[in-house]
Amino acid sequence: MMLRLSLALLALTGAATAQSRYPDPVPAPAGSSNPAFEMFRLAPGKTEDFIRSVAIWDQVNAAGGQPKTHLYLHEDGEGWDVMLYKPPRTPPTPAQQAAMEAKMKELGLAGGPLFFVTMRQWVADHAHLVVTGPVLAESWVAELDKQRADLKKARK
């Protein structure tokens, strides 16, 4: 089951933008995190609660100038209900972090272990994948060829 989830995540990595040592079709801001995909199989009857939670936490992200989470809903296939794409994020400045913490307080949200316990009441299974990309196949192949040539030169 998790292998199928991971393969589905890999198939969608082309939608991501992140820093890479390869030329990127759309470069991410310097110093940003790699994008992440998360797939969830939700507990029965908890889909709405889960999605509402994502919308609420996006208010926290927005307060700190961070990108919102992209939501994908299951349409066909098996084994998952919701996939989240978390775009590259730059580390928040102290002012952004303070704004996010203030928004959490305003919305009555908890972080840390209490966040985990709350979220887990909605989730039956979860897969998480951090990726590097997007990268064009031709760029990846060129980098591979370059590294092989460099190794060959080093051996001489």
C-alpha cells in the first residue's frame, strides 16, 4: 500500500518547485525548503474536519507570509483520500514567526504534541515525501554525464 502511495507521489513531483543543482524550469527562492507531498487515508467521516483544519492552518501560513498548502482530492485510484503539496518555504523571519504565533493564539491552535494528537484523530494512514525538483530529464542526464566524466578524469 505505501509503495503505491510513494509511486503516486513520485508521479506528481513534476508539479513541485524546489532548489536543485540542476537547471529548474521554475527556480525556488534561495534558502527555501524542498517541497513536500503528503498523502492521507482519512478516518471514516473525518474528511471535512481534516480539510477544514488545512484551511485554518493556511491562515497561520498567510499571517507569516508563507505559501498556502495545495490540496488534491482523490478522484480515482485507491488507498488515499487527500494529498497535500507543501511548496518551498523560506524560513520565517522573527517578525513572521511572531505573526504566525499570534495567529495560532487568535485561532486557538496548538503546536507540538497537542497538534499531533489532534491531527491523528482524523488520519488512518499517512505517507510523506520530500522531493528535489522539478528537473528536466535532459538536465539530469547532462549532470549525470558530467559527473561520470569528472570521475573518469580523477582516476587518470
